[in-house]
Amino acid sequence: MDLFLSRRRSSDLDAVINYLPDTVIDRLIERKRAKREEAAADAAAAAAFGAPQQAAKQAAQQPALSEDEDLNFEELVALAQPSDLALDSYSARGLLNAAPRSAAVLSSLKLAQDRFLQRYSVVSASGEEIVLTFDMQLEECLQPKYRGLQVVKRWFLKGITGEPAYPGDVPRKPEPCWGPEAVCHAQLEALQAGDAAGVFRFASPANQAATGPTPLYRPLLQHEHADLLRSVQMRPDTALLIVGVRSNLPTEEPGVTQRVVYSWTVRLQGEEAGPEFANCWMTEAVQPISQNLFGSGL
């Protein structure tokens, strides 16, 4: 945690790589090499078929990978899968995108001889209040020794995942302490209750100007149930949330109501939003993705 608190620039986090097992680092470097080769092949194919603009567009959509064989922290985040290093949207906002304002140990728990968890109360750079859990694993590794190597055991980082500081609580107005997930839950609760003012309260100024009645959003009104299926931190100031909704609208099948999936785009408001909303997460857009994707279990 001290490493995240004391960072001055993003490159300071390259030291996090030292806390990953060699097998994970080797796997990520191999993945980086494969991604570079794939990008080069795509660019060559696009150029051969006279589509340089398409090649440029594809390159812009790929994570920036350096030409050297080493790994930096930004590449680690872009290439890592949960089996390599578990990172979620809470850890991105609380630690990875910017140094947190503060962090305090809440608890430490040794689950087994080789597994250790430590939980922190964290206030992010924007003021969001989060609880983050560091998952550590004790593993064997090789360490240099005079005229050779020796096998030693070291603690390695397996993941940093988070949760709201106030689980179960739903915000009543935009405040910096609430994250995108809480904002989404607040709007879903208001939609279920038919509280238009409650929904509007968490819409960003830009979203308020564009909001109007449309049948695409009818399944959200007084819906029976909703689940937050996924939360992805797209950029430091933008989160994308996927929500599955079981509406109260009937289908042709008796006793089964419509299931709809929506995406919530929630953005961290800047100073241009005014003192009331600066550093608050507010909804920028809600879009339907698909209907009847889920079975009756939703």
C-alpha cells in the first residue's frame, strides 16, 4: 500500500511487478509479444489491401505496448487476466489510476499457511470511499545466491479487489463518496419505485438535457428485479456497468416477463459541472443492449 500512496507518476508503479511470481511475468511477456506480432500482422494485411485508415483505427484500439521485452505497470494492467492478477473497477479507481487520499488497515487474516488477506479503508483521489482487499500468496521462487540460485518462499500479490465502504446503503444525492455502482443502484431503486425525481437526481447535466420518454426504457419502470452483472473502468473518469433487468412487462409465455440488459455509462464530473457536482459520479447515458437474454432465473 505504501507504494501506491507514495507514487508521484505512473511509472512508480512498475515496482508492483516485483511482487508477481516469475511464472506470471513470463506469461505476460509472452502475451505482450503475441499481441505485438498480431498487431503487426493486421497492419501489414490492411496495408496490402489498401486500407491504411482501418489499420490506424485498429492500432488505436489496442493497448500501447513498448518495443522492449520488459513489462511496465500499464502493460501489466492491460494484459493481465484474473488468473494472473485480479484487479477490478474498485482497485482501478482507488489505487491504480491515481494515488489515494488516504488508506488505513481494517483487518488482516491468514486463511492458510500460504494465503493472507489484508483489508484497507481507502479514500480515492476523487473522494470515493472504498474497502480494498489485498490477496497475497506464499510461493516458492528462485533467488540469486553466491555462485548460483537458491529456492526461497516469498509472498506474492494475487489480486486487489474492492467493495463499497457502505455496502447495502443507497445514496440519496450525488456526493464524491459514492462510486459508479452506488449511483447505478440508486437510479435502479428509483426506477423500481417510479420515482422520476430520484432518477433525474443522479443524471449528469449533459444527460439531463438529453433525457426524454422512450419505449426502450419502459422495462426499467417499476421493474421486478435488477442485477449489476459487470462493472468495467473504461477510463479514469468513465465506468461502464452492465445491468440485467427483469421487467413487469408480460411476454407471450405465461408467467414470464421481459428480460432486458442495459449499459450504464457513469462519469466522474469535473469542475465544469459546478461546485455541487464536481468530483461526483453521475450517469451520462443508459442504453439497452438486448432483450430476453436471461432465463427465468434473473
